[in-house]
Amino acid sequence: MELKYEYHGNFKRTGKFLDTAKQLKGLYICSVAGKEGVAALEKATPKDTGKTANNWYYEVEDTKDGFKVTWCNANVHNGANIAILLQYGHGTKQGGFVEGTDYINPALKPVFDNIAEKAFKNLIGGVVRNVI
């Protein structure tokens, strides 16, 4: 028995749809990670007035290699970002030094682990679907 098939046209629209869906999925994953990171940073930030903890936000950037999430803090005093001063330490007017506290890396580690897990599942899912 012989099987024949014909088709007319091309798959430009289908390809465009799939590319858009892939982009939206990456954007969604980064947006979720951004929100999770902001919540973790707010919770972990040393609090005196709470101003630094309440000024975390994130940005998602579409790059040539994919998406990039950046966490930022808008609490700036005399040109110095307070979140960075808390993280790494800073000098005082009297010539002393206030030791920093590593609170950013431990707060974001679970977020990074979650991103890596989702990426791995997507990769393995794609490989398994292609093998079957």
C-alpha cells in the first residue's frame, strides 16, 4: 500500500505562532522568578526603617540569547544604593567601617534553583517528546 499526501502553502504563520509562544513562556517564567525574587529580597533585607526592603523591584530584558531578570533596589541616599551598602559594608563619616551582611545571595538562591529546575524540566520534556 502506498501513502501519498499533498499540501499547499507554507508554515510561516505556524512557525511565527510557535516562536511567539516560546517567547511568552520565557517571559512568564522570568516574570514569576522576578516576583519570587522581590518577595525573597524584601523578607531577607535587614530592616531599620524598612525603606530598603520595600524598594525592591525587577526588570525582565529580552536579549539575543533569551531573557534576563535583574533585581534592583530604588533606595538611594546621597548617591549610594543602600541595598549594596548593606550587602558589602561601608565606611562611616568617623572613619570606621560597617561590615556588610550577605543577605542577597541566600535570598535569591532558591529562586535560581527554581529557574534551573524549570529549565531542566523543559529541556528533558522536549528531549523525551522528541524520542517518543
